[in-house]
Amino acid sequence: MRRLYVAKKTKAVSDVSRVSEEQQNKSQENFNFNNNDDIFKALEACGLEQVTQLIKEHLESLVTEYKLEKYVILFLFDEYDPIDSFHANKLYEVARQAGEEKDILLIVHSSGGKIEPAYLISKTCKSLSHDNFVVAVPRKAKSAATLVSLGADEIHMGLMSELGPIDPQINGYPALGLSNALLKFAEISRDYPESSEMFASYLAKTLNLKDVGYFERVSESAAQYAERLLAGKSLPKDQNAQSLANHFVSHYKDHGFVIDIDECTALLGESIIKRESNEYKFANEVFRVYNTLAIWLHIVKKSYLWHVGGIDNQINVKERK
């Protein structure tokens, strides 16, 4: 078990001499980042900037511990900001600079975002991997982040890991919701004919027919992207790329529906879904450390963190609005 050592500042005798006293009287504090309490203690003793450097060193030691040196390890760890072209460009930049001599392991923790950059992230990571593109999901890869995962050769998960439906959202509402609402109106009008005139008047005032076609096309586009990413994979006998793509887009009734490791295995097969592997254990440790830091940031700084890129890229902190 590796311990991280940092210089602990000693209390000065007076305000005037405090800075020089701190510089001259440093004792070595022993922090074990396998322990959440020690992360909090390090933040109190050393401050955020030094702790983020210690986290980097801790993650590097975990790479060795879990024997993951064969990978270029990338992070798409951003729970609050939706996936967009920034994430795609950053991951492309780091992956391209790393070359194609190693496989890529992408740690994904995201609530989703735009479909198009998610598709490009997945395609890029696959293209720049030596042989296999591997995704590890410590907790959640929802919506567009699920699309990123579907392009991987392997998805490493644990009991708390979840994928989700990739039904596109428009202004916070599911794209398929409009057509479903129209079907519901039709059912009510059929069962209660006296209400049909009221519904017709309401729809005439509020519905733009162009929206119906557009929302349908957006959902069909998401299914096309998913099918392309799934094409050529070794899937269970009762599944194919097209059926799975349609399943992830239109089968589930709620955008936040949990698709856990058991359901993922049934859908994608054991050749793709890997359980409790070293890749997952590493990702789970990343989540634990980042989540601990996120709790401190939320309470003390009213901020949140994100990490997009490689281990050497900075953990970023952003103020909550």
C-alpha cells in the first residue's frame, strides 16, 4: 500500500513570521489516499492544488497495482456538463498524441449529452486503439455516454454500474415523447369521443407539425449511430446490431432507466460485458477518490470537478451556478 507524503505547515508564533515559520518548520505528514478521511485531511493541510497532484500520483500507482500499463488511460469524468464537442476534441487530442501502440481504456462517468460528439468519441477511441477499445463504468454512463460505451470492444462494469436509454432529449424532453403524446390523445379521443373536439382545438393551437417529423428523425438518427457502433461485434444469438440499437433508443419508458450489469450482459453478451475486472476496480477507485474530492468541493468551494483527457491532464474545478 503506497503512502503519499506532503509537507505539513506548522503553526507560526505570530502573524508577521507565519509565512517564514511555515517554510522553515515543515514536518512530514503521512496520507493514505486509499482512505477517504486522509483525503479530507490532506485537503485541510495542503490545499486543493497540492492534493490534485497527489491524486495524480495515487492514480499512477494504481495503474501499476492493477497491471494496466498496457493501456493509454483516458477520462471522460464529467457528471454535470453534457458531452459536447469540447469533450470530443480534448479526448481526440490526447489519444492522438499517445499514438496507436496501446489499447485505450476510457473511464466514463457522465449523465450524457449530445449524440454526435459521443459517436465521434467512440469512433475515435476505437480507431486510435492498437487492438481493443475498452470502457470502464464505475457508476453511470447514461444516454449519450451509453452510446460512447456501445462502440467499445469491452465494457467493464460492477454492481453499481449502469448504462441507460439513448433516447435523445430536446429541451429536457424525450424526442419520442411527442409522438407518444399524440398516440395517447388519439386513444383518449377514441374512448371518449366527446373529447375529440377539445383535443383537436388544443393541438391546432399548440402543435407545429414540423416538430413531429423532426423529433422522429432525431430518434432514428440516434438508432443509426448505435447500429453503426455495434456492427461487427460478437453479440448473443438472439441479438443483432439493428435490434439492439432500436432497443436502446425506444424500448425504455424513462430516460433515467437503470440498465444494470445483468441486463447489459443479457443484451450484449459476456464477450463484451466484463465483471469486476482490474479495469473496473481501477475505475471504481477513480470514482471513490473523485467523489470524495467532489464532496469537499461542494461543501467548501461550492464547486464541482471534471476530468477530461489523460492522467497527466489537470483535474478541473468549476464554480456552481
